[in-house]
Amino acid sequence: MTPHDARALDRGDPLAFAKDRFRLPAGKTYLDGNSLGALPVATAVRVGETIRHQWGDDLIASWTGHDWIEAPFRVAAKLAPIVGARDGELLIADSTSVCLFKLLTAAVRARPDRRVIVTDAANFPTDLYVIEGAASLLGCEVRRVPAGGIADAIDADVAVVTLTHVDYRSGAKYDMAAVNAAAKAAGALTLWDLSHSAGAVELDLNGSGCDLAVGCGYKYFNGGPGAPAFLFVAEELQKELHSPLQGWMGHADPFAFSASYQPADGIGQYLTGTPSVLALAALDCGLDTFSGILMSAVAAKSRALSQLFIEEVERGCGDKVELAGPREPDARGSHVSFAHPHGYAVMQALIDGGVIGDFRAPNLIRFGFAPLYNSYAEVVRAAELLTEILNSASWDQPRFHARLKVT
Amino acid sequence: MTPHDARALDRGDPLAFAKDRFRLPAGKTYLDGNSLGALPVATAVRVGETIRHQWGDDLIASWTGHDWIEAPFRVAAKLAPIVGARDGELLIADSTSVCLFKLLTAAVRARPDRRVIVTDAANFPTDLYVIEGAASLLGCEVRRVPAGGIADAIDADVAVVTLTHVDYRSGAKYDMAAVNAAAKAAGALTLWDLSHSAGAVELDLNGSGCDLAVGCGYKYFNGGPGAPAFLFVAEELQKELHSPLQGWMGHADPFAFSASYQPADGIGQYLTGTPSVLALAALDCGLDTFSGILMSAVAAKSRALSQLFIEEVERGCGDKVELAGPREPDARGSHVSFAHPHGYAVMQALIDGGVIGDFRAPNLIRFGFAPLYNSYAEVVRAAELLTEILNSASWDQPRFHARLKVT
């Protein structure tokens, strides 16, 4: 495909207008929105207003006057159509890791006769660490199994199955409904980490029978570095499960200052301390970039971008890299990884050339496609540069590697 | 004291210059900085730059390029002289409640032969809720005792004594060194919540023998609504205690993406998920308002302001209100509460008149004095307005109460 052909695809792209919702640096092809989403146009002004006019002018009165107190619910409601859940099942809180700890602990305690947590042995590291820490606290066993072995690992001892929906390296996507069904059949709960899927692939948490989920605000949701996370608790579980991380913001009546804890009805009990109002304002702008956009269109563009990238890379330099993930679009999230023995140096050369992806040890170069702001032309440009770099003769020269391996 | 006398005190105030570090709303006397600190002049610009130039322009490269990764440590280092601790003992993370959960759980698990947590029955509610939740998870007993009974309640079964240094209602301040000594003698650890004291009173965490502490970023530290919290772990305990809230940011090598958790050396292990970079930038500006200022001067002004307020109120309307806290300056933090049967309506009338304090059920009107930006003139004005309101004959008229009781 020529750059000309790619521009024609961009002209026909029904989501092309959404790129104007972002402030992207000139001259760069940013394919790392799966690590840190781009800056929405609205964010700096909105956060500035929150600082100057709400905090600065109205001070403490803003908790009610500007309804800061409702922000974790108000912002979460914008997620509902994106992930296929009801408003009252979603909440913005803490970090993904802390949310995972809350829900995992709550889930295990709700199944006291079951002492096993099942997870993918290659789950995202922070998930594994959270699981390990919670299991040690709860006196549970962690069953780490390969991706293909999840269903077989779910037996009557399993309290919770917790998985990351899309693998951060390969982009491989779990069949969420199938895992949920297998867990349900065995009486276990499911807890999904949606960090690498929400905002880029179609999700139907209700329709696929999800019990619990958490996810990240700073990747495809463009909430800014370290944005607060979100959590999901299916309505029918909200009376049964209780977070052990009890704080005043999750109390039924925080400002009654009562001496004993009474969890709020519904999803609000998963709040703990006072949330960052500035970080919530930024995440709100991030979610507004999805306004009026159907996730079916986002997911279709994600598939088209990543499929085009694979084709172009394999056509140009397929003899030098190996696709490290599913070839079938429906089996993937919105990023694509290739293995190369000098992956780190290759990615540095790409970045030097204006194409920003990511390197994941030991040998993966990773490219994320954010359907709201990435274009077909960018995909072609990235594949072209990668091809040019890998076809350069100097890859056999140790000196060339040394030059690129600047850390 | 006349307003003229008060202005003379302000002219002689060695901290008067610090008020220019804040952007305070005109025409208001803000005595609620103990609930939400005022906006520093630098914050909006700094957060705006972080959004536009760091996130917007440099995107993912900012984690190293703008050293976001070190921000929780870099900002925490500014706390060291304010609380009397070493750099490496302090960290910015999460919310106060989540930090409390982490340290409380770590402390109890470090004393496995002891199953009791001692606290003040009138501790701040979120502290009580966190303690209750953690105790339930850990299978511990919580011994809730009156303020005067702490020392007697510490026996060989006690793992941790956890208290709020300054009471959020009365302003009563614990003798930290005495409690620490009693706990140490019994082999128990101490965990202090400094939310209502740090930044307003002199602290010497090291000198007074503190083991563990947490505190708030949005009160006297002016970090903005819901600013991240801080935590302190004494150096000699850092190898012994481990947070069960394990996440990748607390790993010894987060970007190695190893499958098993290896806590970072030192205070860094208490990080969990990715922290909010925007919230950290705002808190950084909040802490910069203390730059070059000795806490002995801050504490001296705090005592002088609150003492003047008590004298002026009691002189003007001492027959109508009752001081609800210590009279002795050294026994208090930086806020003063008075009891009045119609406290809620009184505070509404004060706010209508431009004096912003707080109401705490059932009958307390509370006034916080932030030595960096509150003046003697403001103290006198607040006492005058309170006197005027309470001496108004219409307090006997139910209609007057109804008018004021607007919620």
C-alpha cells in the first residue's frame, strides 16, 4: 500500500473527525496510546478551570457547589456504554492495582469455602503481584496456569478467576464470555483487568456475564499519566461483596462522621479515601473523547489498523521479524508486537525516526493503535520506517547497535 | 483588640510574606485550610505545563525525560524538614486511608504473636473504618479506648497503637513522644495519622521515636482537593515491614516485568499502582509554599493566631459559646472549636458574612488557622463577626434559624 492509498483510507474513515479531539505533537507517529493515551484538546483548560475557579475561588464549598463529591460516579457513568455495563456498576477510584486488590479480596471473602485463585501465569506483572499479596493475606493458593489451561483449572476449590483480557505483550485476547461461563458453571467468580482492551475493543460486561472488572484510565481513555482507575461490580453482587479497604468516602453517610463503618449502598462502597478532583477532571475529558462514538466503529477501526500494519510489515521485512501474537483480528486487542533479536535498538531507531512505539523485554517491539487518533497513513509510515531500518545493511555492524542503544 | 492592633501584629509577622504565595479569593476570611488548603499561586501554571508540555508534547517519554518516575520520592523529600524525618523515610502515595491500610496491615503482620490494635475511640472516622476493615481481614481485635486511656491499654498483646495526632473536632494534640515511648516499652509499634497536624505544628518524627505515620496532602500542604497522601516508615523498620498491597511501582525493578514480586529496597515498596502525575505536580507546588520557612515559626504563629481567636471570642461572646478543646496552646493543633446549640446555623451565618469555617456535628463550629496565609486581622474579623451574630437578639427567634439553615 502506498501513502497515497493510506490517505484515501483516512478520507473514508468514519472516525477521522475524532483526531481533532486531541492535541498531538507535530511530526510524530504516536503508536503508544496503549501505554499513555494522547492529550485531549479540552484537558488543560478544564483542569485549569478546576484549579482556578473551583478550588481557588470557591475553596471548600466546591465539594457541593461544583459537585466534586459526585465526580467518581459522574465520570464513571461515561464508561457505561463503552464497556457494556450499567451506570451503577461502575466507579472511578484509586489505581488499577488498588482496585484489583479491593475486588479480589472482596471476592475471595465472599466464597469462604474456596481457597484458590486462578490466573494466567503470564498475566501482567502488577496483577500477579497484587494476587500474590492478597493471597498471602487471605491464606489462599494461587494457581498460575498457561493461557490455554484456564478452563481446566477451574474446579470446586476456585473462588476467583482473574485474568487480563488482552495480553500486554502479544495482544492476545481472551474469550471473555467463555471464561465467564466456565467459572459460573464451577461456582467461581471472574475478575477481569481491562487495561489493555477497554476503549479499543468491544466489551459487553453485562452480556458476557462478567462479575467483576478493573481497568486503567490512562491508556485508551486518555486520562493522563497515572489517571485514576475504574472498577466494575455486577449489580447482583453488590450486596454480597464488601471491600476490606474501608474508608470514609465509601461510607453510607461520610459526613455523619459515625464511629462505625456502614458501607454505602451500591458501587459507592468501593471508594476509600478522598479522590483527586484534578485527576478526575482530566479523566473526564479523556472519556469525553468517546462522546457520540460507537464502540463497534472503534473496534472495527482497531482491527483494520492492526491488520494493515501486520500486512505492511510482513510484506516489507517479514523475513526479519516474527509476529508475536494472534494473526486473527478477532483474537487480538489493539496492539501488535513483533519479535526481533535486537528489539530494543530497533525501537530506539524507530523513535529517532519519529515513530513512537514501545519495547518489551526480551525482544518485542510493540505498536498500539488508538482508533480515535491514529490514521491509516500513520500505520503505513510506521511500517515503512521499520522496513527501512531492518533492511539497512548496518544491522550487522556492532557499532550501529551501540549507537542506537542509548538509554 | 482592635483591627488597628491586629494590623500592627501583621506588620510584625515574620511569616507575612508567605501570603503572597497563595491566590486567595477577595473579600473572604478563609479559616478552613485544615479541611482544604488554599490554592498556591504556582499551581495552575505548573499543572498546565505538565499537561501541555510534558504529557502533550513528550508523551510516554516523560516518564524518564521529565522524571515522572521519581516524583513520589522527589515531592516527598520536601516533607522531610517539615515533619522531622529523613528523605528516604517518606513517600507520596494513594490517599491517607489507603496508606493507613498499607502500614497498619504491614505492622500487624510484623508482630504475628500480637493480635490487638489500640486506637482512640474518638479517632477520625476514616481511620476507625480502615482499622475495622484491616482487623477483620487480619483476624485482630480492636481496642478502642478513650484519649486518656491509651498508655494503660498498651500491653503485651498489642501489635500497633494507631492514633490521629490532632483531633479533628477539639484540636487536642497527643503527646507523641510519650505514646511512642509507652508503645516501645511494651514492644508495640506506633502508627500516627498526621492529617490535622503536619504543616501546622512542629513535628519531629525521628526525635520522638515514631515508627510509622501517614498524612494528608490537601490540608495544610495545599496540594489541592483529594491530593495524594504521604507515608512515613522509620528506616530501621523498612526491611522488616512489607505492604500486602503489592504493585508494580513498588517492585525492585518495575520495568523488568518479572513474574514474581520483589519489593523495592526502602520506602519505594509502598508504591502500588501508577501514581497521578498531575496530582503530584499540584502537591509539589503545595509543598513549595513551605520553602525557606522554619516549622518553629509556623508553629509559633499557629499558637498565636489560635490563642488570639479564643481570647477575642471569649471576650465578645464567651457567655454564649463554650471552648470545645484544650485551652493550653501547646496541647492543641492549629484549629479551634466552640460548641453552640445552633452551631450549624451559626456557621451558615458566618459564611454568609464572608468568614469560612466548618461545622462538625452535633454542635461544633470549627476554625482552622493556616499560618502561611492567615493573618491576625482575619482572626479579629472572624471573632468580631461571630460576636455580632451571637449577640444579635434574633437568635431567640425560630424564624431566624430557619432563614440561616439553608443547606
